[in-house]
Amino acid sequence: MSQSTPSTAYSRDLGDELRRLRETCTDLKGAQVAAQLGWDPSKVSTIEHGKARPSEIDLVQFLTMCGKDIDFFEDFKRRYRNAFDEYIVQLPGNLRTVAMAESTATKIFSYNTLTVPGLLQTARYAECLCRAAGMTVEEQIPALVQARMDRQAILRRHDRPDCVFYIH
């Protein structure tokens, strides 16, 4: 989920670049991208105007929609590194890779023996899981939970992947 913030010159540059990518790499309007990503219709507009703080998952999903790969994402992140410090929740590389794979998947099969799969977790469950695992500092838990919730947008897309989840 993105968070509303006053726009700055740098956040507007970031938004302009995302809008240009959408316009040159797709034939979609902002509302169509939002629908395909399972986002609220205003989310694309606020991100493209530099008025929202996109999560790293949001950017992975957006850039994937524009046909970009993980290498492009990494380059994009480097070019906007200062904007990312202020506007982007930093995630471990493996979670970024998972989000990229989920964004392009047509089918997802998951087998979990101990926990509910991340794509099915509620915010409260994910929060408790982070605390129980004890592998992150308390201040990072809200951002990690939000990243998990952002990943679930693929389940709201009109062309969402076929999913099968097994929980033992």
C-alpha cells in the first residue's frame, strides 16, 4: 500500500519516469494498470504524481507490468537511490525476487508445513509470525507486514494466477 506524502521534486521525477514507462511500454491507462495489478484506481495516479510512497513490491509489480525484469529494477533503484532512501521500504533481495516471480506467474503452487503461505496471510498473522521468528528488529516489522500485504495484490488482478495452496 502506498502512503500519501507531500510531493518533492525528486518524488515527482520518480513518478514521471514511472508514467513514461507505462505510456511507452504498455497501451494501458493508469486505471487499467491499477485494475490489472489489483490496486485501488487512485494508487497509480498518486504514485505517478510523486504523492505516494510506493513500496518496493509496488515497484516490482509496476515495472513487471511494463515488461521490465529484475535487472531493470535494480538499475532503476540505483538511478533513484536517494528517492528510495526516503520513499521505498527496503526488502531483502530474495523477497524482491519472489515478488517478481509472482507478478509474472500464471500458476502458483505452494506447500507449507508450518505456516499459512504469505499470499494468504492476514496482517495480524504476518505481524505475529515476524515477532515469533525473532529474525528482525521491531521497527522493521510494520514494513515487512505491509510488503506481504502488497504482494497479495496479484490475487486481486483480473488475470491473477491460478493458485493451489496446501497447508499441512
